[in-house]
Amino acid sequence: MSKWTVDTLKEYFEKTLTDLKVLLDERDKVQKEGTVTAFEAADKAVQAALLAAEKAVIKSEIASDKRFEATNEFRKQLADIVSTFIPRNEAEIRFKALESAQQKSETEFANRAGVVSGSDGNQTRLIAIVGSFVGVLILIIASIALVLSVTTGRG
């Protein structure tokens, strides 16, 4: 004959259900703790990421400010340099005056060369050559000034 009775069967099921309930409660507790730990870790990671992003933004703003300062300083230096250049109209006036002076010098030297003969003619030719050289040199300098004024946009 079997030892199982309705009362022993009831006790067995109640004990088994109690054991299962304790086991499920422990499992639920562990899962909740794990979830809380995971959320805390995720929260810490998000906070760290936000802090790093904030630091990166601050560094980027500082770098941008420095670049803008350098750019503004360069612009100021460029404006200072450009302000010293000769305006185009003035350069053209000076250039024309130099051309006129050179032509006058060349004409005068040519006239003197025709009047003087012999060794005096050589001296006159030398003076004419030097005068022409000076005239060409003046034209070159005036051309440079004109090119500089054109490239800076002041004319």
C-alpha cells in the first residue's frame, strides 16, 4: 500500500509551491537588482558621454575663437599694409609725369649730342645713355608701384 494520502499529497504540493515561490522570488530579486545595476551603469555612461561632449564643445568654441582672433588680426595687418599703397589714379599721374620727363631728357640729350662733336660727342652720348638708363629705371619703379596698387584693388 502507498503512503500517499490526500493530506500528504496536499503537504507535498504546498511545500513544492512554497519552494517554487521562494525560488521565483529570489530570481525576481536578482533580475531586479541586475536591471537596476544595468540602468545605473547606463546612466553613468550617458553622464560620462554628456560630460565629454560638453568638454568637446567648449574646446571647439575656444579653438574657433582663437581662429577668429587670428583672422581678424590678419585682416587688420592687411588693411594696414593696403593703406600704405599708392592709389591707382595717383600712380598713373606720376607714371605719366615720369614718361614726360624721360622723353624731355632724351630729347635734350639728343639735341646736345648733335651739337657736340669729337670727344665731347662721346661724353654727350655717355650722358644720354646714363639719362636713358635712369629714365628706364624710373619707369620700372613706377610700373611696380602701379602693379602693387592694382593688385590691392585701390584704383
